[in-house]
Amino acid sequence: MDRLAGQNAASAGRLHMAAEPFARHLLEVGDGHQVYVEESGNPEGRPVLVLHGGPGGGCSPFMRRFFDPAHYRAILFDQRGCGRSRPQASVHANTTQHLIADIEVIRQTLGLESVLLFGGSWGATLALAYAEAHPGRVTGLVLRGVFLGTQEELDWFYGGGAGRFFPDLWAQFCEPIPPSERGDMIAAYHKRLFGTDLGRQGRYAQPWLMWENALAGLQSAAVSHAPPDYARAFARLENHYFLNRCFLEEGQLLRDRHRIEHLPAVIVQGRYDMVCPPLSAWRLAEGWPGCDLRLIPASGHALSEPRISAELVKVMDAWRDEPVGLS
């Protein structure tokens, strides 16, 4: 979703010029997986690690434009199974714990002592999980559209909560599934996304992806169709993670927040985010002295929402040289 949803909607004047990568890597991370990594901006600049959404969304050139290339060393990577990482759409040895280990491989391979984390939606989930596992390797967090990986959040989006606001789109999402199976849409789609028929997988991948994409933005246009390979990877990976409750214990990220409360953080949250409602961001920020929660008016979930994009650029420009003093 971060890769496809209305990227042209963001105001070009508020974003930095696109910087071409000065280095690209395909890292062997074990279990038969290769992870694509790229670096852009200033090779001697402050390292910021970008964590894309999904799971399965992959990174895009658009994501480089939030970082002043004269000051930041922006590191983007495609998580296991998606984007330019291989094998595509594979859920073998693909869990949150594997992704945390992959980030450590990236950090060590690039010779980084510590990194600033920048992630939205599932990327915010992974940023929190990594920071709580390795708090000494993180200088701060910039999060957008917070998702904590809880059953409550999954029930909201796949159990009909969001569908109350978008009954027409919810009906389209439910239509391919027999009525007898609609009580657990994640499990119902899982049966179809993980069969042996690749064509059938693709047919069910599109409505899975389109349901999320359609609700992503208030001011960014929804994409009505996605390239088949992208849709299949996105749907399979996201469904795999959600079927397994993101490979997190219920409430784990809030329970272990004390491990990162010494770190500075900014949360940029759309007031009308229908994918990841603001309650999760509120709960995460509440009682965290160094966390600055910014509820952005007239904005939804997508990275490309104009006010979301503008606020994230503002945050990163303020944090260019120091992790404090944000305004």
C-alpha cells in the first residue's frame, strides 16, 4: 500500500528532490532469502533506516524524498519475500523475528553503530519490535499510522469494523468468499492465497490488496488494480503475518515499551486513519515522556496524504542534525 497508494498526491514542493542510490546490495540473510538494500543521500550523513508497510509492500523511490540528501544516509530495503528481495512471495522462514535479524545483518554489513528508524503502518510495528529488541542500536523513531499488531486492530479492519464506514467496499472484499466463511476473513483468504494454483492466488490477491488500498487515503486516489506479482506478494505476506498475529504476543509492543522510553520519538498520525485508527498511536504515546504525538487533521493513513507527507518532511528536517528540539 505504501508503494502504490496515490504517491503523486503529495505536494512536490514539500518533498526533497529524489536522490538516486549511491549503492545497492543483495544480502544473503539465510534460509534461502536474499534481501535488497539501497543507500541514497550522503554516505557520511546520519543513517536513517526506512521500514516499509504491508507486510509485503516493498520500498519505492518516493520514500527517499523525505530525507535531505545532503544530510541523511537513507537506507531502504525490501523485507523478505517482496519487492526486489528473493524469493518473491515466499513465507518460508518469514516472521517478525526473522525481519529483526535481517535489520541486524543490514546494520552490521553497512558498518552502522546505530540508526534512526522511519516506518509507517506495518513499518511502525517492525520499528517498535526492532527497537525493543535492540534499544542500544536505535537513536530515535519517526512513526506514521501506528499499528501495534493486536487482535483488536485486526478485528477492526478484517472483522467488519471499518466496513461500517465503507459498506460498499466491504461488500466487494467479502464477495469472493462464501457466506459460510465470512466470519474469519483472514482465514478464508488464506485458504485461497496459499493453494497450489498460482492463477487462483492472483485472483484473490487483488481484492485483498484493493480493500486496504481503498481505505488508505482521504485525499489520495485509490489504485483500482495492481501488477499481479506485486499483488500476490503483498497479499500472501500480509495474510501470513496477520493469520499468525504478526508473530507477536498479544500486547507485546506496549508491554515492552519501557525498553525504549529513553529514546525520542515522533508519531505522525492521520486523524481519520481508517486502516490504523488513532487509538493505537494514542496508547503508544501516552506516558512516554519523549514521544511527540501529532494528530494530523483531514488526513487518512497513506504516506502520500499531503498533510502527512508535509509533516514527516518537517520532522525529518528538524531532526536532521539533532534527535531533540523538534518543532
